[in-house]
Amino acid sequence: MPAPPLVAVENLVRRYPLPAAPFGRRRHVAAVDGVNLTIAPGRSLGIVGESGSGKSTLARLVMALERPDAGTVRFRGTDLFALPPDELRRMRRGFQMVFQDPYGSLDPRQRVERIVAEPLDVAEPQLTRRERADRVAEMLAAVGLSADAATRYPHEFSGGQRQRIALARALITAPDLIVADEPVSALDVSVQAQVLNLLMDLQETRGVTYLFISHNLAVVEHVADDVAVMYRGRIVEQGPAAELFSAPAHPYTRALVEAVPDLSSFDGAGSHPPATDADADVEADSESGCPFAPRCPRARAVCRSERPRLREIAPGRAAACHFPGE
């Protein structure tokens, strides 16, 4: 019998108000619109999609940094948004976050020892000063930094080293889940590889579960067991990473995959992703029809009149498309 999911997201919705037009009713945009997903212990789920698809909003909701307008986020079976503030604070030792900007997420006025030990203020306030220092040294060693890094400030490190410090801070409470929101997008390619390999090593040695968010498909394919593709706040395709990237079923996923540059076949003339109008769907009716229909090269009448639901199209694969895989 499979283990219960570590994270279960059900019908999650988060809307933000738009500026009201003169004499018009106030409008809202759904950054996350009815998302359902689960993550099994020890697995990695990658969330991909273009800018504005709702990936970072989903990350903040899973971390309970924002409250949803509807839906639930369950961690180890507990609804995070039903907890009193004190209980939620204690629960946070089980899930931590790594942010996109490794420098902006670290307090430049604090030494690394203080930065890495900060989560212990809430999770384990009874620790002595020596015990805290030992835990910091252990975490720095786990992410490949020397013990003397504890006495230095963030500006004394490279970008990759700063992201390692952020990982050490996330790991110090021994969390089951790490939510990584674009954790390598601000790093050089060679440093990206180092951090990604570190993430995979930590999963193997510590059994960490990841929710890994990125717009870079190659990065997600490298670290994720499963992938969910988001478009305009909804999941439009989901499945094992290898299968999804090798044979995308949704036309939006296919467009993302085909837009990845292939330098091996570059002939000097340049290559172009499939022709889709990125702005065509801004004013599309979100209540009826497929949201991707205005950009879809194979849209039909039913696509514009009936919203497709996310449904199973093969074992372990799901897509929100009337004609998946065509």
C-alpha cells in the first residue's frame, strides 16, 4: 500500500484585485485557480510554466506565507490554514523554503552563523549556544562549506556559495519538505550544476522531499521525478518527468519543450519556437473554453466553448486538453 502523501493540495485558489476601471466593477486575476496536487515522501515535484503562470504564488501558498481564497494545503495530513499561529509556527520546522535571490534572502548585517541558526529560534529554542554552533557547523559541512564560513558575512561569498548558505539554513531544522522557488536562476551555468547536484545528494542522504519551481525545463528535468505544467493559474499537464518531456500531451507543454534552444542543430539562421501570440489570451474569457485556445495552433470550436478538465490520459499522466497528444 503506497504511503500517504507528504503534501496534498486541494482546489487551491488565490485571486488578486486588478485596478478598477472608471465607473466599472472591480476585476480580479486568478494567480492560482483550482490547483490539485500531491507529493509523496522523498519525491521531487517540478512546477514549470512561463512568467505569470502562478508558480511562485503556489509556492507561497504551500509554505502558508499567504492565505488562499479557497482550498486547502495539507502537510502530513494537517490543514495548515486551520492551525492557530503558534501551532503553524511550530509546524514550520518540517517545511522550509529556498528563494530565488541568494543574496536578497540573506541578512547582509548578520554573520552566517546567525543566519543559518535563525530557524532554531522557533524550532528548538532550548538549545545551548554550543549546541547551536555545532548544528551550524554540521549544516555548513553538509552543503560543502568550511566551518570558518560561520564567522563571515554574505557579501564575502560568491552567488553559488550564498545559495549553499540558504540551503544550510533551510536544512537546519531537518525538514521533510523544501520548497525551492527558482533556486538556481540567478547563478552561472557551472554553479547551477553544482547546486543542483547538491540538492540531489541531499535528497539521497537525508530523504528530503522537494517542490521545485522553475521556468527552465532542463533544470526541472534534471532534478524532478514528476512535473506539473502550469498555465494561467491552472495545471494543464502532469506526469513523470521523462515521459512528459519526451512526449508532451498538451500543446502548451509542447510549445515549452520546442522553445528550448537546440544548439546542436544551430545553423546560423536561428531557430524559433512555435508561433503563438503571448498576449492573445490576456482578455480571454476565463469562465468558458480552454484558456490556451487563443494561442493553440490546433484549437477547434469545442476548445473555445468548453473548458477541458484535468483528466487521466495514461497511467500516471494527466492533461487538461480536449485532444491530448495530437
